[in-house]
Amino acid sequence: MTNPPGGPRRAPVFRDVPDAQWNDWHWQLSHRLNKADELERVFPLTESERAALAAGDLFRVDVTPYFASLIRPEDPADPIRRQVIPTAAELVPFTAMMEDSLAEDRHSPVPGLVHRYPDRVLMLVTTQCASYCRYCTRSRIVGDPSAQFSSSEYEEQLDYIRATPQIRDVLLSGGDPLTLAPKILENLIASLREISHVEIIRIGSRVPVFMPMRVDDDLCAMLGRYHPIWFNIHVNHPNEITPELAAAADKLTRAGVPLGNQSVLLAGVNDCVHIQRRLVQDLVRIRVRPYYLYQCDLVEGAGHFRTPVSKGIEIIEGLRGHTSGFAVPTYVVDAPGGGGKIPLGPNYLLSMSDHRVALRNFEGYISSYEEPTAYSAHDPAECAECKRKRAEPGQSGISGLLDGDELAIEPIDWAKMHARGGVEHRLNRDSNKWNPRGIGTSSASGGSHPADPTGPRKEK
Ligand SMILES: *Cc1c(COP(=O)(O)O)cnc(C)c1O
């Protein structure tokens, strides 16, 4: 069975596999390559790759025959090869490297459930993937088949979501949720759908990229029964966009599932404006909208993939305005220590006065925008949505300042350091006109903000 010209790519070693097996995702999973001699039948290994594969406690290696076939055998720097075949560089520690750099474990009220943001949770439902990315941010838990989640752990995760009405968005991830047995995956999705406050369910999966045959009619019909379902795939390089991936994306979008892409900025793989431009343009051609471009996390084994943050800024500079707006992802640094995703990009705001802003565009053209001098401000007292707003304890942050809920955000021990035993000034005792907002006073005597019709503020 040879490959038709322009048709699906298969490494010569898989030439004689019957189509029915090649296109069966169970066959792909059970024939994954992980040992040096197996990989060597597809392409010659380098010294560095052989050394890594022989190392003792290496993060798990597995590559589906389909994905291995996309590697150009003669090129040790092939961008697909770099993502899934370990090299000796993986064994090199670097400063600032951490096991759980996003502090996910600290944010997990029950095992596998990461509640980092006010209204949504990340639900890790398996430790298994179809193939293993060498830069995996969760290599501390992923890959170990003995660390699989149990049904009682799923129940604990679901119980937490049931008992937490502010959760309106549940993101299934892992590991890769699409490696679960179809019945288990459906049961999880069905249980989430029964929770009335869960508005949307999201799936984060690289299976369409590693093993597009998993996206079959049954899967699409199943997902279609539990809408709204959103889906993010993970493509890093245009070489991953094959006719098979295009067909899988087409099936999913026809089933009503909007597709996004999350990619990771990786040295030697996609740290190039031109590769990124082709990537995002090829993605929108298959109706996948670029969602996030991640700065590589400070995770063990991934040091050689890291780029300076400036590379990410440069890439966004080369995309915004230069190509379709919906092809431009948001570049984010997932802040170490559990700070969450922080968007970064070029600066377009050059300066501002009380009624004008100076802006530059993607070409360097600079213009000014005249702001209104008579703006009748939005009145929260007249707005039904403002009155309905839900408290987000400890989560209001900067938007809490703008909203008027909070007066200041203080670093740890700030108040203690500034408590110098002062007494209230005599002028302040008689009236509040000297310090109308009560800043720096310990009593709650501060008046209300003139623009805040909702009355006195809470003291922090
Ligand atoms: C990324 C992430 C989410 C989802 O974030 P969005 O910006 O809404 O895509 C939710 N929880 C955790 C812990 C995450 O890391």
C-alpha cells in the first residue's frame, strides 16, 4: 500500500499497514514509538537523541505512527521532531526551573481540579496523551499510567463544581481528554451538562494533531449532544497542518464546535515571525482561530525551548495589522507562582492628555484620537447589570479599583511597615476635607467618592 501522491504521508516502515488499521485510533495508540530502535526505523537518531532515550528518569516518550510520519527523516532540526523526540538538552537544568511552575497544585481544592480564576476551572481528567510534548508544562503528573484518575476522584471534582455556583466554564484537559475511553469521556461531559450553572464546556486536546483519526463521526455526534462545547487544539508549526487534520477540524466545526488553537513559543520550532504568520494563516484556512501563543513555562526539561519574551512581542508586532485580525493570537506569559495568564504585546498607545490620545499603527503611522469633552458617564445606579454584579472575593484586583469596590491594593506587610504609630492630624479630626477619602487613616471615617453614587466604600 503506497501513499498516493499528495495524499496522506506515511513513513516507509508503515507502508504495508492496511488502511483500516492505520485509520483506527486504537491501532495508532497501541503502535506508538518510544524506544530508540523503534524510532530508528523511521529516521536515523542523533547522538544526543540516543543519549536522552537511554537516560533513566526521562519524561515519557511516545509518538503515534501518524505524527512520526510527518518528521522529515533527514533533518535533525525538523520542527515536529524537536517537539516529541528528546535530546540530551532535556537533561540540563536551568536557573528558575520549577516542577509546578504555575502552582497548579496549590490552586487545587480537590485532586486534578485547578480553580485559579473566579468563574472557571481547569479539570484534569487523565494523565495520558497520544504523544508527549517535550516541553510539557505538566510533566510532573503527565505520562505516568499508574497515576490515572479514578472514578471517585472524578466524583470529587464534580462535587466541587456542583457546590460552587460561580463556576460557569469548565475546561477539560490533562493529559489529553480524547485519549479517554469514549464512554468515560461522555459520562464526564454528561455529568457536567447536568449542572445548571455550568454554561460552557471546553476541551483542550492535541489528539486531532497527533491522531486525527480519533475525530470520528461518533465523537462529533456525542459532542453535538452537549452543546455549547468549545474546543482548543494545539498546533505549533505549519507542518502539522495536514489533510487529515483539516478533515478532523472540518468534522468538528460542522458538529457545531468552535475551534481555537493554543501554541507554545518554542526555540528552534516556531520562534520566527514568518513561520508564525504562515501558521496562523494556515490555521484560519482550516477554520481554526488562533487563541493563545504561550511563552514557554519554567518547567524542568524545557530550558532549551525557551526564548526571550521579546521574541513573542516581535511576533505579535509582525502579525497584528499584517494579517487578518482574527488570525492574531494573544501572546501570554503564564506567570510563575500561579499568577495566571498575563497578555503581552507591543505598545500602540504613545501618550495621552486630558482629551487626546497619541496612537501608532502597525506601520508606524502616528495619529491622535480626539476624546469627547462632554461624556455623560455610565451611571451604575441606573444600570441593571451593575446592580446585579456578583461579588468575587479577593478576585476583584485592578478592575475592583476601577469599579470602586476597593481603595488600594497593598503588598504583603505594607500596612504594618507604614504603621509608624502616628496620630490623626488635628485638622482631620474636625472635618474630612483635608483627607476626604480617609486614605491612611485607620478609622472608617472616610467619606464617599464624589463620583460614586453607591455610598461609602468598604475599608480594606
Ligand atoms: C488557562 C487556564 C484557564 C482558562 O483561561 P482562559 O483565559 O479563560 O482561556 C482556566 N484555568 C486555569 C488554571 C488555566 O490555566
